[in-house]
Amino acid sequence: MAGSNGRQKTARDMILSLVVISIVGLVVYFIAIPHDDHAPELKRVDYRVELVTARRAASYPVAAPEGLPSTWKATSVRFQGEKSDRWHLGFQTPDGQYVQVEQSTQKPADFIDQASQGASATERTEEIDGRTWTRYSGGRYDALVLKDTPGSTTVVAGTGSAEELRTMAAALKTE
């Protein structure tokens, strides 16, 4: 009988240890580990310096939006002079979607495919601020494409709504 009491005590101690470890694990899980399901807040970037640089270096009139509400947040900017004078400016819309402006002297078909993430041309065009844009539709991005800009192709693309794409296209100015 003396042997069975020792085994019961050992089993009871193991169960108590398991309960204590489980409670500590749950406390660490709920208190120490962040559980935020929201995407991290994107930082607003100031694109003025890159815009001035691109406008000086590019072989075409570089477009950037003017008059967008402050709820549109610029999140990315770059000018790649060595890659067909490629200009990129990305924004987070008030709805949390993404809209970008891309311009390049690259071969239009290749450039449009890259900038629109493989979207395909539709039969629809839109008259925005006196310019005719071709509507593109795709799985990831939808786009508006302006082909008649001097020396370059302009693409407004992203996950934003058709209205947000039109808002960006209408806000584009070249100086």
C-alpha cells in the first residue's frame, strides 16, 4: 500500500503542474502577445522632392495629383530614370484601398501590363478632364490608361473603386 500513495501523489503533482503551466501560458497569450487584426497604419510620405527631381529628369511631363482631399494618403513614391523614366506614386484612399499613378516611356503594352498587374483593356473609354482614358479590368487591379500623353503612357491603377480611379485621374496635373 505504501507504493500506491507515492504514485498518487506524483500523478496529482503532475496534474497541478500542468494546470499552473496552462494558466501561465494563457496569461502570456492574452496579455503579452498583441492580437490586432487590423493592418498596420501606413505612413504618409512626402513626395515633393521626388516629384521635382522626376520633373527635371524625365523626358515627358510628369503627372502628380493636385487638390486631392487630405484623406488620400501618399504611401509610396519613386522615380527610376534608368528604367524608361518610370514614375510611381501610390496612395491609400479614404476607404483604405490603393490607387497608384504610373508613367513611363517603356513600350506601352509591356508597361500597361506591369502597371495594371495584368489587367485587360475593355471596350469602354472615359472622358476625364478633357482627356480620353481607356478602362482596363483585372483580377487584382482595375485601371485607367491614357496613351496620348507626349512621350509616355500614364496608368492610374489599383484596388480602389472606379470612382476613386476617376478622382485620381481628374486630379493629375503636369506642372
